[in-house]
Amino acid sequence: MFTIFKINHRVFSRSISTVRGLRAALLFSTGLPLLLFPVSAGVTNPDLSAIGQVMGGYTDSAGSKNSQDPTLRLGEAEIVLDAYLNPYLKGWFTLTGGEDGIGVEEAYTSVVKGLPWGLGLKAGKHRLDFGKVNPSHPHAYAFIDPPRSLTSLLPGGSDGFNETGLQVSDLLPTPGDWASTVSAEVIEGKQFHPGQDYTSLGWTARWANDFLIGDIGALETGLSGASGQDAGRDADPAYLYGGDVKAKFYLPGASQLTAQAEAIYKRGHLSDSLPTDLRADNRFGWLASVDYRYHTQFNGGALYEQWNRLGDAEKTDRAFRVFAGYAVLEESTLLRVAYERLLEEDRAGVNSVSMQLLFSMGPHKAHQF
């Protein structure tokens, strides 16, 4: 009997070894491709969109190389990718291309849930939450080009206030139909001192409040602040203060009326190479616009702005625009036109006309602003 048990034990041991060998081979044959080519729908198959634009224009500015000559060009194109990395994090990439090559406009990840106290977290390069206009991409503007007051006062100029940062935000407990959000962010700060090789971190902060206006509309107000080193290591930090308000009214026939205003005050410095009494860069600017959207295809409006001139804050420049747009069937294709009258103090007025054809593929449409 002992001999039979010994034989059976050997057979059983060999069977176990065979099973283990088969299992190892199976795991190797199926697992190796997964290691080499991991499959995850949320990561390897992000939402993908492409947005392009054809731009036309005319200006009688004496300082333009195309003065009084119509122009036509391909504007900046965007490729947008986004996906949930897991149920808690989402990633976002915006790649831009144009005459100057291809660049990364945005690359960041956001923690959408799971943090203590309901906090939100964003890390990476993105358009900073300063004011109401800057966080939006230019292709979303109804007035085509970024407002001159913002490009004059905000770091980054026409490219927007766009930095690498780490942002923390929270939704405050509020009563009724009032939503209040606060955010604070540490930023790289290099747009405050472009072309200079030192590193000095900066910060931004925003307090935004949203209210319902009965059943007819919504109101948003916001206060923003930012700081960074803009003239040199030994200078005092520069500061930006901003306030904004935006109201949207819902009208019959899927029509909307949007009115907004934004103001910015900058207390900063110019180049260290200037005499001490000429280094101050303390300036103010503001804008106001109204946009009427008829049904879902037509829109038109106006924008007025004024700002203290860079390098000569005693002078105030102004600009007035009227604009109109038409969505062909829906928002994947937009036609826009704008006329601007630029009135710079002590200089001749300048007239400009801009035209834009926006076309997009994918879920991230060239939406109305």
C-alpha cells in the first residue's frame, strides 16, 4: 500500500508540475503582448479633435508691412487630445501649429474627485485662470483677435497668460443658487520676465461667484490676482489685480444675449537698463462687450476697450470693434468678420477688417464664446 501511495504521489506531483508549466506558458503568451502593447480605452484612445482656421484681413496702418493690401493666410491650427487616466484623473493636451512651427500650448492633468474636502487639483501647462477672457482659447472669441487691453497688460501678450503651474481649487459651501469657487496656483513665472535666464516662481489666485437670475439667465463675477518677477532679481515683484463680470440671458427661440466687462491694474517694472525714475510700469485697462446670438446660427455684437500705453502710461489708447458670425448648420464650421477702429493717443486712427473661417472635427468644437 505504501508503494501504491508513493507511485500516486509521483503521478500527482508530475500532474501539478505540468499544470504549473501550462499556466506559466499561458501567462507568458497572453501577458507579454499586454506588457509590450498595454490596452486601456481611457488612456490609449483619447478623444481627438482638430481645429483649423483660414484668416483674411485688411488694415490701413502705416506701420504694417501689408498696409492697404488684403491678406489671406492659414491661421493657427490645434490638435486636442483628452482622456480619463482613471476615474479620478483626466489628462489634456493641446498642440498648436502654424508658420512658426509646432508647439505645446497646454499639457496638464486634473484630479476631478477623490481628494479630501472636495478639493480640485490641476498640474501642468495651461491658460491661467486670470479674468474671464484669458482662460478661453482665441478660436472661441466672437471678436476674432484677443483684446488689445489684455495683450498689453497681461504677461504673454497675444499668446495669452499661459504658464506651467500647480493649482488647488475648492467649491465653497453657499446657500441657494449661489456657487462660489476659490483657487490658488504656484506658477513658473517666466512670462513675467521673458528672455531673462533666471528662475523666479510666481502665483495666481481667483475667487469666482455664479448666480442664477431667476429663469432668464445667469451672472458670474470674479476677482483675480497674480504676481511674478518682471524686471530683474533685485526688483520688487510685479502685481496684477483684476475684476470681471459676465451676464447671460436666455431669450425665446434658443437666442442668447451675453454682456461682460473686465478690468486689470498692473503695478510692475520695466527694464533694469532704464533710469530708476522711468522703470515704473503702473497701468490700467478695461474692456466691455455685448454679443447677441440669434437662434444657434447667427451672432453679432460690439467691444470697446481702453488701456494705458506700455512705456508711456500717461497716454491712453482706445479701440472699438463690431463683429458678426454665422454657423453653417452647426458649430463645426463658423464664419466670422470684425471691423476695428484703433484710436491711439497722439497718433492717426487705424482701420482694420478681419475675416475668419473656423472648421473643426471631433468633440471639441470651435464653439461660440
